[in-house]
Amino acid sequence: MAWTWRYIEADGAQMKAEELPVESFTSRGDAESWLGENWAELAEGGVGSVALLEEDREVYTMPLAAE
């Protein structure tokens, strides 16, 4: 089972993968830990929110910037 992040712009458009790190994780915890270490850099790069995917199923979406 693979866990990945989908990057979403502030306007809701999906960002192109080649512009951002592409990581695949074997557990949800590993994916969430990676995001905890990298969220600020992603936000600085223009990512408005992220969606956690388990294979092709979206588990949740989370904004990266404070409202």
C-alpha cells in the first residue's frame, strides 16, 4: 500500500508534480511525519493545501497556511 501527497494551489487547482517533491511512503505515519518536516518549504513554494492519498483514495485534505 502506498501513501502519497497531492499538492493543491490556493485556488484549488492541482499543482504539477514535476515542480514539487514526489514521495511515496509505506505507512500513513511516515507520510504525515514527512509533511511535518517539509510543510513550510511546500507553502513557500506556492502549495496552498495538500491531500493525503492511500493508493488512489483521498483520505483527507489539509491547508498549509494559517487562515
